[in-house]
Amino acid sequence: MLREIHLKDRLLDKALPAQTLKENKVYVKSRFVLDYECGGRPCVFSTLTAQSFLLPFPLEDAAYPAARIAASEELTELMRGYFLVPEDMDESAFYLGISNMMKALHRKKKAASYTVLPTLACNARCFYCYEEGLEPVTMSAETIEKTVEYIKKTHDPSQNAVIQWFGGEPLLRADIIEAIMDGLDREGVGFVSIIVTNGSLITPELARRMRERWRLERAQLSFDGSEEDYIRRRRYAKYDETYKKVLNAASLLSEQGVFVTLRCNVDKNNIGDIPRVIEDVKNLVKNRENFVMYFHPLDQALADESVREVQRAVDGSRELLEAAGIGTLPKLVPHTYFRTYRCMCDDPTRSVVILPDGGLCGCIQSTEGFVYGSVHEGVTKPEVLKQFLAAGPVREKCKGCTFLPSCTAFAYCPVVDPLCREKRMKTAMDYLPGMAAQVLERMENAEKAETAGGALASVNPEELDIMARLNTANEHGE
């Protein structure tokens, strides 16, 4: 008999009816099915529904006539759960239909978060910056007021608005940030904030103000390799022990109770610096109570032939960080729920990017062609907005991928990772057998207790992957 070892996504279970058997159809294993083993026993996991079963027999890559399915209780259950689908089903189209349905069920009339760019100006000139060549526009006084008005009008009043400060280097215009916050306070808009910054301008006084006045909860500080590499890549107009200042800034913010993430950008030219950077962080970040660090390949590294070498170095950095007593990001686990939203671009009615000129956009890396309006005029290009609201279209190279439901159907995404599939496969194969073993052990213990006359213990597999449900960490480095 089948044993269910992970429940289907709860909302999807309510919204998507069980599949019904069609007598004139031949069925095959869905391409969204992952095969794995637990204790030598065959298991399956659906990346579409998040349901998982322990099987009494392997699920073959074969044709299953309807009559064969009807004659088997186990195959019927797998068919009902979309592990077996008609051989002529367009599974990409089926997934997009489900995704759009789930988006509609989740969609809010009011926004929850805003990414605000006070300026595109920056005190560094990183060679890899995707904003290189853009005019360093800064918010005008009128745009500041219109931004406040827009947030007041569009935010969900039942919760604090989340404001992410981005740039350019947002701390170059701390005055604009505070002007917006003053306006939100004046209008009675509750908010908390987070920031992405190079950290070079943070002083003890600013760190205190960021926590108390800005209501800053999280900060991501961008970094590079060793100090020599950092100087070469950042190309500051004026370098003044900035490498050490940034690490001190991480300590200052952590001490204030701000959760700090230090993101270290790497490619083939600086992966050799990883041990040295970790040692510097260990010595210079004095307060690491609210601090984690991770290494991430640059987009340019993902497009380079050395991508595997860089990824191996990134994978190996976790062990070095742990040995140094430095906090790391939680290990990635497969998405054991239906992933309705991936990042800010998935639904700009929930998450809005406000550019320095007041433009509204779905993604900080979007081109000018993706601006759909402004804080001055509202939505002026509904056809552009619609591109962000709908799932798809699926990129041609992604149409046959098992992991499409846990990746992105947004074909315009500028981030491309040639190792996407194999990294997700490794993550799944590292996680699923252990998850299944824990669930099965609890089931067996509960059955023994019942046999002995005790009360049947409650078994909820979802308790075992709280981390998976919390794993909204940005695969694109956000």
C-alpha cells in the first residue's frame, strides 16, 4: 500500500480537484515527479503539488493504460494526485493554469512592500554593476512627496508597510530616506525598513539612528574578496580603509539588533580569497549575534565557462564559515509547498519598485521597457503590468524541467543560471530521504503505540519541514 509521507500543499489541495481517470487515455509518469529512495524503498515527490509517497513498487517510466490504473488501488491514488498524467497533456500549460489560479487566490488589493531607490548615484564604481551607464538620477522634492502619497494610498493598512531602501547607494541620500519616513509618520502609515547597501557610510551614530528612527530590521551589505580585491573591484572615488569600515559597520548594526547579511560576490578571479575573507570577518566583525555571511557567484560568473569551479568554491565556503564560528544562511531545501511567488516581480500589486524619478516597476533589474507607471500618474501602461501579474510564458529551455514549479516561469527574468537544474536536484536528493525517514519513523512508532493499546500519536509531516516553508531565500541573491 501507499504511505503518504508529505501532504499536498494545503491551499492547492482545496483549489485543485483530484484528477479523474479517463478510460480512453494512456497515462505516463508526470515530468514533475522526483524518484528517490528511503531505506532502499522507492518514494516519489511531486514538485507541482508537494505531495510525497512511499511506494510498494517503483513507479516506472512506462505507459499505463487506463484499465491498468483502474485495476490498481495504488496507481489510482497516484493518478488522482497527478503523479500519472495523460501522455498528451501539456504539463507546462497545466502548471501555468494552476499558477495563475493560485496567484488569483493569493492576490491582495493592497501592497505589502516597496523597494525605494532614493538615488542611482553611488560612491563605488563596481565593474559588475548592472546599473553601470545609467544616469545617476536622484529623487526630487516633488517625487518624495508623491512617493509618500503613493505608499499611503496603496499599502495594506492592516500591517506595517515594508520599505526596502536600494540604489545606487541609498546611504548617499539618507536625507531623502528620512524625508520619506517623516512623510509616512505624518500620514499615519506604519512601516519597518530593510536596506541593501555597500555599508561604507555607516557610522556608530547612523547605525543607532537606522535602528531607532528608520525602524531597520534587516541589512544586506555587499562585499567582495580580500582587501586588495575589494579595492580593485569597488573602485571608490576615495578609498579610506573602507574594507575595514564595512566590516565594522556590520558589527555596529548587529549590536543594534539589526539582522545583518554580508553577501560576498565571487567569480573565478577571487574564489581563492574565500579563506582569507572569512578570517578577516572573524577578526573584524566583533558582534556577530545577528550576523550571517554567504558567498554568491556574480551574474557574470554564472555566464562564464568557469561556473562549476566557482560554484564548488561557494559550496565549500559553508564548512569554512561554520569552522570559523560565523553564521550562515539556512541550507536550501526543496520547496515543499506550491511556490506562488518567487521574487518581487511575480506580483507588483504586492511588491512595488519605486525608481528615483518616481517610475513604478516590478523588478530592480528590469529594463526601462518594464516601467508600468509612476507615483505621479499611477498605472499608465497596464499591458506592461499584466506581464508581471501573469505566470509565464515559460522559456523554451525550461519546458521539460522537473523543477519548473519551484523555479520561475517568468521568461523575462535577467538572472540565468546554467547549473539551476543540477543544484536543485542535489538539494532535493540531500533533503527528501532524510525527511521521509523521520516521517516514517514517527508513523512506525505511532503504530507500535496503537498496537500496545496506547493512543495513536498524531503524525503531521509538515512539522518536519518548517524550514522548507520558511525558505523564501532569494535564489537570485535578493
